[in-house]
Amino acid sequence: MTFESPWQRRLTRRRLLGATGAAAALAAAACSRGGGGQPTPFSPTAEPSASPTRAPSPSPTTLSSRHGHTLRHTGFVERDAFADPHKTQAGPLLGHQAMVFSRLLTYQDQARGTIAADLAAALPERPDATTLVFRINPQARWHDLPPLNGRPVTADDVKFSIERQRSGDTTFVRAPQWAAIDSIEVTSPQTITFKLKAPLAAAHHLFADVASFIVAPELAPDGRDIPLDAQVGSGPFLWVEWSDQRFASVRRNPAWFGGDRRPYLEGISLVQPRTTAEVESGLRTRALDVAIVSRTLADHLKRGLPQLVEYTIGHSMFFSVRYSLVNHPYNDQRFRNALTWALDRREMVRKFFDGSGGLSPWISWPVTRWTLPESELTTVPGYRPGDGGREADLRDARAALEAFRSEKQLPADPLPLFVVDATENAIGLGSLIRDQLKAALDLDIRIVPMPLSQLVGLLLSAEAPFAAGPDTGWIDLDDWVYPYFHSAGTRNSFPLRDSDLDALIEKQRVELNEDARRNLGYEIQRRILALNPGANLVSERVVALAWPYVKGYPLDTTDGYQDRFASCWIDASDPTFRGRA
């Protein structure tokens, strides 16, 4: 397994405002300490419709009372070296691009797996188990900006978007997800047929995944990357600006094909705050309409501003440890068990998230569709609740270590723990693990902080046998397990080789019955918990505070959901709107 690309900033010493690559981001930032991030599903507002198709677009007419105003909220404005939507792994940038670029399909609820049509006129036709036929919405057009100037979106655009990622260029990091496709055929300007190599349970997910954006060939002529100043899509909003670590914005696409004369907002401004005081001031003056905050800051603000509406959500980003199974002493199951069971995850939740979070098997707890039920997880060593449970965990951990030491010796020097330096500086993840293992097992650990790029290289070469850091979260079961734990997985850098686990992972890929597939997912997680090649430690439950005049504010378990801002609106008739800056 490799760490996904993360960037961390902090607003206070206690909390991590992190944006982990490939999907974590604004919500990851919600590991925030009162500062901006961007989170996930939500409580008070109604869930989006589960309709598999979009309503037909009406003719442009007089805009309704829902239209108008620019939403101003906190978020993370961080990116990696790539602006190309098919190459970046920066969650905040992917979230911003999700408002600009469309996908064939889109998630209406990532945790529950509800998928609807986006660029497609409807869910694909399935004449057989390996064929998907998509018909493009005939009203879908590219933004009326050069070089596309509002031309129709075609099936050739879709084919180009996927084939460019399968070109062999290793910087297209999501190329492996398209390996299941055998052929792509355009049969008309609005019809495209995909033939899979074999039946695939996650077939729809391929086209709804958070970064499965459709781009136009004109944006990337001669195989060039799409730059930051050429973000022209077909989504509900048009790109306006992006200023690293400061702000970003979009404006309404009046010709969007999504129906109901959406989007309602005239635009969206995203601000990355520097301090919690900046967040508090922005909310109090209503210069901010919504802010992602820590549990402690939320409680403080609600005492002074009881009108604020709270949205709480779990984010699939997680903090993890992982071991190299080819290095001593981590190649011994007993030693891995001892470390994993001795870690106090509940202390991590208290320290990192003010207690607003939860413990996870491999699949983070907010991903309710696939995660192992808590009722079972709390019977597993390392997860047992209460003082009695912690004592039992420690007994089992010490017994495992003693069994290991009865046959083998530990190195004389302290064991190095490699940690992403920004994470260590922000929240002291490595230091907490060191202290816990010293107290529980009397092990000496030496912290080795380093930049993410360096740590990734060491992980891949098995030179970082014990590592810790933040990791992104995913949506579909296959994304959580196949790349990391199958013997042929492209991100299996443990490296783990287990034939029983391989068989379970392969079986879930072709199991089309959802309940049966979920049960296979449970079996996979039980096997991972038994082998302990690494551990998903904790994920946060984040808090968004909004003024009541904000309606339909969307959140979900990982970035890429931001196309749903098309249905968000500001109610100027709400009494709390008066005095808005």
C-alpha cells in the first residue's frame, strides 16, 4: 500500500487540516480544527433524490426566487503538481473540478452507493453482463468558453477521456481502474458502448467515481496536460479562479443540462482560513455562510449563535499504520498483532478529533454500505470498548509480544517509525503511537518524519517497514480492497500474498447481488483484521455550521460530490438573511 498524496496545514496545534489525495480533501480538511476543510454526508437537510435520471432541461425562462447570490464557505485550496483532472490526486482540486466537469454518472450518496445519470441521459443499458451502452444527454454542451464555445458533448469526447488515461503514461494515476474495459465503440455521436473483459460488480462505479471526469480533446492537444487556465467543462458551474492556499471560485453555467433551471446560485466562493478567529469572525458577520469547524469550536459558536444549523458527517479519510511483511520483525504475525492491538484508537479520536470520530476496520466507518458492523468490530482485539476492553486488548497484545520474543529477538536499536512530516508537525501522530507502544509494550520507537514523496519511495522499496500517516478513503468495496490487498494489486506495497484473501477479493468483483457482495466484504475485512498487514485507525465525524438561509448544502464521504452544489440555494426571505454582509 502507498500513501495517497496529502498536504497538511493547521489552524491550531491540536488539529490537522489535511487534504489527502485522490479523494480526501475538503472534507479531509475537516480534520480541521476550526478551520476550513470540506466534508461529507449530512444530517439536517433532506437527502437528494435517488432518481436514476435527470429531469429534462426546461427552456430558459424567468429565474425563480431560489436563484441569485454567491455562497461563501470555508474549504481547502490545495493542489499537487497537476492541474489536469485526470492526473491530480489533490482532493480540494478534484472537488473544485467536480463543479466544472461532468461524468457519465454521479453519486447522489457515496456512503449508500446511490448512483444517478449525469452526462448520460439515463443509467446505461445492459444487454448482457459485460456490455454497457450509454446515450449522452442531447442537451449536454460544453461551457460557452474558448476553445469549446458551447459545442455539444459527444460520445467521441467520452472515448477520448478514457483512452487518454489508458495510454501508458504512468502519470495517469487512475489508469488501473479502466483495466476492466476490453473495448470502447462509438456507434453514433450520442451513443457509446463499453465492453468489459468480465462481469464487474462495480461497473457503474467506474463511470461515477469522483474523478471520472469527461474532458474535451481540444483541452489536451498532442497529448499535453490540461493546465489550470483551461478548466472548461460541461458541469453546472464555470471555472473562475484558483489561488493556492487562499481562495477559489466558480460562477453559474446558465446553459447547464441538469434541469429545473439549476444551478440556483450565481456563484460559489471558497476561502481557506488561516485561523479559527478568522472563521469565527466570518460566521458572526455573515461574511461566511457556512464553515467546517471542529467539535469544540462548533459548540463554542453555537452558544453565541444558536441560530446556526449543524450538519454532522463522517469522512472516509483515515489515519493508518502499515507494515512491510518482508522485513523483520514485521514479517511475524505475532509482532504485528502486538503493535496493532496495543494502539489506543479511542485516545486518538479524543486527541485528534475532540472525540468526534470513530474506529474502523479496513473500510472507514462512515462508508456504511461496506464497513464491518460496529457490533462485530467491538469484539476484535484493539477495538474493544471501555476500561475492561482496553485491559483485554493490552493483555492480548503483551501475550502476542511475549510469544514472539520466546522465539525471536528485536533489534537492539529503537524501531524507526516513518511518519509524514506535516502530519507529525500538525497533530503528533507518530509521537502518540510511540508513547502508546512504550506504555503498553515497553517498546522503544524512534520517529522519522519526512516529506510524503520521500516516504512513498521508501514504502515501495520496503525501506519503511513501519509507517504512519493520513490516507484517503474510497467509495466502492473494490477500491478499498483490490489495489491494496490482492496479490496483483497495483498498490499492494506490503507486499501481502494470501491466497484465501485473493479468492475473496476476486469473488466480490463479480458478485452482482448486493447483499452477497456486502457479506464478502465483511469476510475480507475479517481476514485483513486477522492478518494485520496494516490498520485503518480512526476517521473523523466533522461538523459544518451554516446560517439557516443556506438550503441544500451538500456534503459526502469524500470529495467529488461538489456537483451537487447545483441544488444548493440561498433563501433571501429567511429572517437570518437580513444583515448578511
